[in-house]
Amino acid sequence: MAGKITKDMALRELVVKYPQAAEIMMKSGLHCIGCHMAAMETVEQGAKAHGMSDRDIEKMIKEMNEAVSKD
């Protein structure tokens, strides 16, 4: 695997390292990728701010890791 996406990664760092993850985040309801807070917030913080549950976050991270491991 090229890398491991975790809930503790900054949103902006995640999108820069793994641009293909952006589509999965958008599909999951996490639309704050371009938001000014994305530079400071982690995946978990952004997801929680958008009402996602721990289960939703885990599912989204799993999907993102699967997507980046295919490249």
C-alpha cells in the first residue's frame, strides 16, 4: 500500500497526498475539502463537524485506503 490514511490526518494533507480520496469524502458527505478549516482540521474533526458517526468515519477511511491501495 502506498500509504495509510487515518482519521488523524489533516484534511488538506490527505487531499494533497491522495487526491482520489476527495471523491470518497464528497460521496460520504464531507464537503469541506476546500474549506479554510481543512488546513487545520483532521479527517475526524471535519467528519464530526458534518455529523458523521464513528462508524461512518471508519467506513469512509476504509474506502479511501482501498482506493489508494489500487494505485
